Amino acid sequence: MVKVKSIEITVMRYVRGSLEAFLDGKRNLNWIKGTIGKSGVLHYEGMLKEIFDGLRRYSGLTRYQSILKECQKEGWLT
């Protein structure tokens, strides 16, 4: 039997991994904004905030602050 993960967990892991790639300098701001917007994470209330909260160890980075501000500007975070 094949074990199937819930779509919420899959989306959360995808966005978290993508954010980590951005924060590690592997991708640019436009790429991560597009990834977040198209991932489906915005359909789950509070999920994006939960992901950002889990990445607080990066909060001192300029990249973290820039994507956080962009998400707030887009209305994705309140």
C-alpha cells in the first residue's frame, strides 16, 4: 500500500524549501514571490505565517526581511 501525504503538508514543505533556497541565496525575489503565489499556500489560512515563524533563525538576514515585507505588501501576511 502506498502512503499518501496530505496536500497541506506537501504545500507547506514545498514553500518552506523554496523559501530556504531563496534565503540561502540560490534564487531571487521575483522567483520566490511567484512560487508563493502559485503554490496554493495562500488557500490555507495562517500557513504562510507559520512557515515564516519556523524560519525565524533567518530573521537577521536582509533577504528574510525583504520577502517578509513583500508578502505583507501583497496582503499575504497581516
